[in-house]
Amino acid sequence: MEKPKPVFNRRIFWDINFDNLDYDLRSSFVIERVFERGDVEDIRQCRRYYGDEAVKQALVKAKWLPLKSIYLASALFNNSLEDYRCYILAQSNPLHFQY
């Protein structure tokens, strides 16, 4: 029996052909994009479809996520910010001072 596909808002995937998106083949891309641009319902759909462990692993290995997404993932999965690759990369490459 096949799992029902998640129902995401099309605005999350505005720059690709949404109808041809393979949720299983491109799982890391989908998970990162949902946590970057999705709302609460999109994140619930993502967690339901992929499972918490797969979502956690995809986010831990992500090269870039906004800081708010890292904080959300850290709170959801009860782990440290230092577990996230993108957080470590952001700390080692500080932004220029904004006047």
C-alpha cells in the first residue's frame, strides 16, 4: 500500500515544475524547502510523510537554512544547534558589520 502524497502549498516550490516533483527521489530538497518556506501545516505534512528521523537527518545535513528554521528544527527534535551543519558553517563565516 502506497502512502498518500503530502499536500504542500505550491508557493513553496515556485521555481520548479511542481507537478513533476518526485517526493521520494528528491526528499532532502523537499524537506529543506518546506522548512525554509512552508507554514505549520506544510511542516506537519512533511513530518507525516517522511517521518521525524528522516526529516531530522535531512535538516542536520543541509548546507543552508535560515536561522529561524534551524531554531525550529532544534526545538522540534530536541537537539543542539551545533548538530546542524548549516549552523556551524554560518558561525565560521560571519557577515560583515552592518552600519
